[in-house]
Amino acid sequence: MFYITLPSNSSLKFYPNNTVSHYFTKLVKDIHLDSRDWEVGLVEVQAPITWHNVRENECWLFISDHDRIQRKQINHRAILSAGLYKDVQTAVERLNIELSRIIRQLKSKSSEVPITFKYNEDSMRASLEVNDPTILCRLSPKLCEFLEIEDREYQGPAVTSSRQPLTNAFGQCTVYIYTDLIEPRHVGNTLAPLLRVIPLDGKQGTVQHRFFDRLHYFPLIKHTFDTIEILITDSQGLKIPFESGKSLGTLHFRRKKIE
């Protein structure tokens, strides 16, 4: 048996397009395994908490207000700025600040904000209230997904809330780690060379380190190789958008155990 440690920044000379979430490592020498009874598991992973769980122009609320005096529609869009939000409450507060700013532009003489997001810590559900009958709201698909809100469009007066408790905290991310060394296996309704699924959370700028005592081993599809590919994605198969830092994985190779 043997180990190979794979930092994301170790082979930039050979692969200048390497990123923290998708990289190739050029080994110092070829690996030649003398038989096909080898398997590999992920024993260690390190990743920086520098991704945005809300991406640019991903979560927004389109607001259309009918101005009776000027007899025209006035449209604005409230955008939840990109960033790493630690929880739903923080995201809701940021959305309300942006909504207040826009409502002051739409209705300069009104001190009330007729559109409000709320979060109930006891029920762990978010809600949206639209109190003005002249206002139509349309939520982006991603905002609906984050808040578990079913419909995208609401004409005031209207109230809606999350279909279920928001147990997926904004500050958490489940990452899927793949490699080109193993045979594809069943992952949902597809086949993919998945090594392990890992939940990561933490404060922005920190580095998360996981070491596994119980490894999941998978048969190798390559028995002679000089390069190893690592891919880190979210549950939708999108690369984790790390802003900075480096990732690292350590693989443990061993002969298959005879049962």
C-alpha cells in the first residue's frame, strides 16, 4: 500500500489552468501497478472556506409597481449580493436592506416597506409578505430554492412561506470529490467516478481539514498513470467557486482484500 498527496497548486508548470476546485497533478514518476486488484480511497482532504454560497446575480427579486399618478409601470430588481452567508437570517436581513433602498426610490413619500422577508428561528422557515396591491414580485429560481418558496410570482397583498424547515444552512456546503482513477459508480441517476461526499462549513477565510478513519475504497480503472485529476463540485455538479486558497487531497492505495 502507499499514499499520494495532491495539492491543487503543485503542477501549475504543466497545467497552468488548474484551479482550487479542478486540477491535475503531474507525478514525479509513473505509477505501474502489477495487477488489477488495487483500490483507492480518500484519506484526507483540505479546502479553504472562500467560496460564495450566493453567486453574482443569482438571487434576486424583481419588483413591478403600478404608478397610478403617472400611469406607468416602474420596475426594479433587488439583488442579494454575492458572498458567503453564514445562515438564512443573515441573508434575509441583507435582502430587506436592499428592498428598503428600492422602495424609497419607488415610493419616496412612504416610510413603510410593503415588501418584507422574515425568518422564524423556531420554525426555521422564511416568509415573504407583499402588502401593497400595486406591487408585483417575481423571485429568481435560485432564491426560491434557497428559501424553499414554491411559487415565483406574487401580486400584493400576498403572504408565502417556506414549504419545509430550512435545515440547509447558508454557511454549509456539501462537496463531491471525483477522480479519474476509479471506475464510475452509481450516484443518483447517473454514473460518476465519485470518491467521497463531504460536508464543509466554517467562517470565511478559514481552512477546513478532514481526516477519515473509515475509508471508502473503489476499484482502479487505471493501473499505469503519471497524472491524477481531482474535481470538487456541489450537489448540482457545478465546480465549487473558491475565491482563493488551495485544496489538497491524500489518496490511499492498497490491494483489494480477499474475503
